[in-house]
Amino acid sequence: LIACLLALTSAATVEQAALVSLYESNNGAEWRPKTWDVKAIMTGSGSACDLDGGTCGGDGRVKAIDLSYNNLRGTLPKDLGLLEGLEELELRNNHIHGVLDPSVLPPNLKQLDLSWNSLEGAFPKSLPPNLRTLDLSVNLMSGPVPDLTYLKDLMSLNLAANSKPLSEDTYPGFTSTIPNLPSDQLKVVDLSENSFEGPLPDSLASSPRLIFLSVSRNSLTASIPPSLFTPVSPLIHLDISRNFLTSLPAISNFRLQHLDVSRNLLSHPLPQIDSPLLRTLDLSHNSITGILPPLTGAWAPDLQSPDLQYLDLSYNDLSGTLD
């Protein structure tokens, strides 16, 4: 019993030190609207479970921290990685900078949101293996993204908008080819506004649970994988606009509602489109040829069953008349 109490006391001390380190390295005195009584943490007169933005589990350890929109300014301290009970870390929309070192990430994290900060440098070589949600969007990170297939439970991945082409300093964002991703559980993938090159991997396109995919504003090439548009595909939202893709296959996806393939290099006639739930379709700014299809049935809104509500075929090489 004494050994157990000593272990719990030691764990609490380590946790207190990690929390104080997060506070001190990120200008905690200026945090708003959530504030921490760091003196109470340091002296042990206050419980870490009482922290504004913190949540404890049944074992008394901090399980979740949400300090989003809270004016954090600084870097993530290495002591943060000592929070072994932490499963959720939400630090969205602050002023955190520096390189994301794997050692600062608690080992049992399931949810990590560091979006809308100023993180720089390369993608971490390793991440907590139990991650389900990872959001590093709207930062200044760059370079290739390594193989992520070891994240077996990953359901949502957002790396969007690390590229800043119109800023004073050009940030290319993530580069090279789209990495291998775990396919079994993935539902949401947003890789837009980076500098990914090469083809869209068929392994990603055929993910059995993927409902949202955005890879717009990259430098992807080659044909669009047909596996995106099969009747068994679960995709609901697909945005592959502003790339260099050259061919669009027939579309027979029975769940797809939004499709944007605008501003690519499509140059063939319109393919067959059999997607009864499709509501928005944008194929503009390509070089699609052939005869304009009849604007009836699947191509136009049905007042009693409104399917397609937005259609843009502008800036192509289509001919014919509007019926």
C-alpha cells in the first residue's frame, strides 16, 4: 500500500512539473480567457483536476487539456511528454512556434490539435501510436511526410494550409508524394494547400471508410484513380481542384454529394456520371471537349427531389446548345 501511495505521489509530482512547464514556457500570465493558478499547482495546494481547460480521468491524472484560442505564446516544453495519462491535447489557434519534437508529445495521446499556430520545420519522425485525430493545419511546416501506416487507429488527418505562397516569405508546405496512410479507419483527410506531387495513391482512394478527401491546391499529376468513384466508395465530399490531373474516370459513386475537379488539365469528353446524390459539381477551368450534355435528369435540379444544385462547366472546350 505504501509503495502504491509513493508511486501515485511521484506521478502527481511529475504531472505538476509538466503542467507548470507548459505554463511558464508559453507566457501563462497572459493566458485569456482560461487562466491557471500556477502557485497552487507548484505548492500542491490545488489539484491539477481543477485547472481551467483540464479534465481528469478516474485515476486522478489529467486526461485532456483544451487551451484553444487562449493566447499561448512560446514553444512546447519537453516536460509535456511526461503527461502519460493525457489523451487529448487541444491548443488550436494560439501563437506556438518552433519545431514539433516527438519527445514533447505525451505517449498515450489519442487526439492532437495544434492547428492555426506557427510551428515550423519537418514533420515529426514519430507520433504517439494511438492517435485517432491529428490536426497540424495552418502552420508553417515543410518537407516530406513520412509513412504513417503505423497509426492504425487514425480516423482524421488534417495537414492543410502549411503552404503560404502569397506571404512575404514563401513557405512550400509539405512536399514530395502523399505518404502511405493507414486505410482501415480513416474517415477524413485534408492535405490541401501544400506542395504534394505525383499521383493520388490508389491505397488512399480505396480506403473503405473515407468520407471526406481534400487535396486541392497541390501539384498532383496523372489520372484520377477510378477507385474513388465506384458504387461501393463511401466518399461524400471530394475536392481535387487546382492540381495537374489529366483524366477523370466514369463516376458511379452512390454516396458522393460534392465533387470539385476544377482548374486541372482534363482534356477528354465528359465521362458518364451516375451519382444520384450529387449536389455540387465543378469541372470548370479545364479543357474538357465534346458536346454539352442535356441539362435534364441527373444534370439539373428536380424540384421534387433536389439533387444537383450547383453545376459549373465554364472555361472548357464544350460545344452545343442549352436545352
